[in-house]
Amino acid sequence: MRIIEAVDYEDMSRKAANIISAQITLKSDSVLGLATGSSPVGLYKCLVERYQNGDLDFSQVTSVNLDEYKGLSGDNDQSYRYFMNSHLFDHVNIDKIQTFVPNGLEADSRQECERYDQVLADVGRVDIQLLGMGHNGHIGFNEPGDFFHMGTHCVDLAQSTIEANKRFFATEEDVPRQAYTMGIGSIMQAAGILVIVSGAEKAGIVAEAFAGPVTPRVPASVLQLHHNVILVADQAALSELKKRMADL
Ligand code: GLP
């Protein structure tokens, strides 16, 4: 794993945007695995600026998103489809037909998971998968559990995730209790993985994920087994990991 230390959130966003920009520049028809949450907002802003400056062309890019709340339509301003449109897709020249997000409105979980796995098979290997990390070490919506899920599945969100994400909703009751997420197996198939983390409140989980045992109890720990992971994190988020690595 390569670790790139950033000063703060802005610096993390720029450094991560450099990596995604290089990917698109070197391979115009890249398949990007994309993420939502607060972590990538600054990165998407940088990508939009670079597109507006004429430095990036998204016309041949395909994207697959990690996850979506079950029960929310793409028009709902808390859905991840809405997030992607408003933070990135509406502002660059990507072909929306080539942007894929699980369908939160499909009530039949089995059908939606099979459909999304087929989408992933059809788009081919993800060139670079962007990941944020939840406070409990979740990636996408792969919550801590007894085993690593391979393919797309419907998850019951952990109470800590509901609490962490309630800031985006009017009340905690409005936070959906379930979500569709790409599986760990699919995430691990990406050619490269770019993890972005910021803030002192994630320092402990970053250390557990990257210097602790590989366990489904900390889903992000599986990334230790991937051959091409870049972690771009600010000093605050890296503080515990650096201490642990110094002790090794
Ligand atoms: C959500 C998303 C994850 C994201 C995580 C962290 O639960 N499903 O993909 O990584 O939140 O979010 P944030 O970046 O806001 O801390």
C-alpha cells in the first residue's frame, strides 16, 4: 500500500483528484468506481474545476457507484444517484447512460443485486475504485459482519451508520434502514483502489484497517490484501496508523 499524507481535507481532495485526473488522461475510456459521503465532495469539486478549465474529458468515461439507499428514488435529494448528479455528473461531459448506481426503488433485493452484478460484469474491470471509509470501517455499505460478501447485496445498516448519516436527513427516522452495496469481492477486483480519509475521528479506524488483522469485523482491512491500494489521508486521520507502524 502506498500512503500519501495530506495536510488537510482540501489538500487530500486535490491529491486524490490528481490521481483520478491522471487515470482519465492516460486512459480516456476509464471505468471509474465512485463513492459518496462527505469524503469525496472536495475531490469531485476539483474534477469539475479541471473539466471546466479544459483539462479533463469525461466523454468516454464509464462509472459504477458503490451503493444506494434502498427505498430512495434518484430524484430524492438524499439518494446517492442525486448526490452523484449534483456533485459531478451534471457538471462534466460524462454520458449519463454510462453512469451506473444501484436502483434504490427496486423492492426485490435479489433481482436488483443480480442486475447490478450483471452491470459490473458488462462494464468490465474497474480501473480505479474510489473509497471512503465509515467510522466502523465499512466500505461502500459493507458493514462489519462475520464474513466478506462477494457480490452486490442488500444490507441492514448498522446503528452507528444510521447515526453517522442522520446529519443529511431531517430526522433519524428518515434515514433508510437498508441499502444495496457492491460486495467486497467486486471492490477487490478493481485494478487500483484509492482510499480517501480525513479527520481525527477516523484515526483509530484507519489504524485498525491498515495495521490490524484482516477481518470482516473491520471490512476495510481486506484492502491489505489488494496489490494496488493508495491511501490519501490527512495528518489527523493518519496519526494513529503512523504510531502503529512505528511500533511494528
Ligand atoms: C457512507 C457511504 C460510504 C462512505 C461512508 C463514509 O456510509 N456508504 O461509501 O465511505 O459513508 O462517509 P463520510 O465520507 O461522509 O465520512
